[in-house]
Amino acid sequence: MIGTVGILADITERKRTEVALRESEELFRQIFEQNEDAAFLLDPHSLSILDANAAAVRLYGYGKEHLRSGGLALLMKPAVLASFSQKLAGKQGVCRDDAPWSQISPLGTVDRRGNTVMAAFRGRLLRSRGQVYLYGTFRDITEKLRIRKERSEMQAKLIQANKMTAIGTLASGIAHEINNPNNYLLANAQFLEEAWPDIRRSLQEHAEHRPDLTIGGLPVGEALRDIPQLLGSLIEGSRRIQNIVSSLKDFSRQDDEAMRRPFDINRVINAALVILANKIKQSTDHFSCDLKEGLPRIMGHYQKIEQVVINLLINALQALPDRQSGVFLSTSLQQAPRAVVIRIRDQGIGIPEEIRGRILDPFFTTRHKSGGTGLGLSICYAIINDHKGTIDFESTVGVGTTVTVTLPVL
């Protein structure tokens, strides 16, 4: 007998599962493509790019096929890619619904034009049809980091401005109190110095009759030798106090609007160079000055800006290790916002990282032994701030320092 045997199997649940899987994959595809961040599907082992969304194409400037063939090496420098791979290897977890997202930020990536794109990476392992993928997004945080840096710099400048205001108030109060007694000391010491030759003759005559004569516990011979040196040191110290008080007065002096006039910055610089001509010749064989012609005028105090230029040039010259190292001064016009730029670059010893945050502090100096007061850069900062300008420093130890001053134009 011939017959047919058939087996019926209920595949409703399987079909339902397949439909649900297709719908889930389609939903993921829509989310993947519509994501505003650059999104990638990566091989979790080789980190090769399997797919990229439209946002990734826009952000980095490569087509999808180019990204698949070139991989993450297109977007990261070798050292960055190696570090990224190492960090990722320690963060990847198992494929569970509750597996944590791996986050790496900030991450330096590069677009097709060579521009740096600072990114925040967020990724996790996913499983689909038995395959494991690494799903990751690269959010562009370049602007966010720039704003954060600007905010930090602005806060530092506000703190510095408040510090300057407080020091200025203190300086104006103590300058007068220091100056008056110091004037007495200086006048009396100078009188004694002038009178010393007569005093010396009298003591020598008296010592001829009294060989054992002492002055202040010293034998008369030693006293006659040491007293002129002591008087000279007293006068020198008093004059240094006088210079510090004068700087304090400049630092705390209130702005006088009546003294503000339009002036040519190149004329200011040329005047400063005349004053410093001998200092420059003594310090270096390589001094360059490149002044851009036709710069718009600045409204402010001619003498104060001249003082800033002199102070900055003296600092640059004092930083040079030898005569073969140079100082290069230039002026230019900045378009947005419109401002005159003074740039002074030296090939000096540079500013160590640990003291860069203190160089504008009043009385901070590394030149105590050579008579530095630590007020030069503080005064420069106060003058530039009063003119609504900026002063910035870039320095590399052993290479040199560049000081950039910007002053708004009329």
C-alpha cells in the first residue's frame, strides 16, 4: 500500500520571533542612521569599521566605503589609537542588556582635512544573529572644551584683576608711609657720606695719640676701612626702597582720563628702542624689529604703553643665556576683534611650568639677587588691563618665551 505521511509543526512562534527580530534590527538601523553623533559598528577584536552613519561621514569628511577600508587609523594618530585600544580592552564587558557603557573622554581624533576633533567616546558590545559587535559613538566636544578653557582663563583673569585691585589699594596706603622715613634715612646717610672725609681726618689725628682707640668695638683701622662701605650700602639700600615705592605709586595710581590721547604704537616702540639701545647692544647680537606700517591709532597713555614695552623688552633681554640668542619684536593688526598686536619673542631660558601662574603676581621675581622687585610684569598687566587689552605668555623651557599684547584700536 502506498501512502503519504506528513508532519505538521507549529512555527507561529518562530515566525513571530523572526518578525520581531527584523523589526528590532530595522529600529536599530533607524536609530543608528538618525543619531546626531558620529556612530560606528566595529569589530570588537580588530576594531575595524563595519558600518558608519551619516553623522560620522559629515563629521570626519570620509565616505562610508573609505571609512570601512581605512578604519580608525584614518581618525586617530598611531599613539592615540594604541591608547584607545588599550583602554577599550579593559572596559569591554559581556553582552548583556545591563552591561555598562564604556566611556573614554576626551579623545583626540582627526578629520579628513587634518583638523583636530576632540571627541567623547561611548560604546558597548551588542549581539545580533549570533555575532558580537562593538557599537560606539563619537560626540564632538571640541567647542565645549574650547568654551570651558576660555571660561577657566577668564576666571583666572578675574581673580588676577581682583588681586591687582587689592594690591593697588594696599600699595597706595603704604607707599607714603614707607617713603617719608626712607627719605630721612637717605638724606642722613648722604650727609654722613659727604662729611666722612672730615670725620676720617679727625679720627686719624686722634688715633695717632691713642693707638688703642676703638670705634663701635672695632679697632680704629678697621672702622676707618669699613664705615665708608657701610654708608654706601645704606645709601644703596635706601635708593632701592625709593625705587620700589616709586613702582608702587605707579602701580596704584588712578587712571586720569584727561591724559588719554590717540597715538601710534610704532612711534611708542621706536621711542622705547632709543632708550634701550645700549642695553640691547650689551645683551645680544641678534635683535630684530618688524613694525607693520599704517596701523590704526590707539586711545590711551603714550608713556604707560612705552613703559610696558620697555619692561617686556628688558625681561626678554635678561632671559637670554648668551649673545648668540636673539629677541624679535613685531607689530601687526588683528581683524576680529580689531586690535593692534605687539609680539616679543625671545630665545631665552623659558618660564618653568611651576611658576607660570605666578609671573603676574606683585613682588614675585626670580631675580632677587640682581635687584628685581617683582613689580614689572604686575605693572604691565595693570596698564594693559586699564587699556582694555590682553597680555598672554607662551613659553618652553630651553627654547624661549613669546609675549603677545593686544590693544583695541579706535
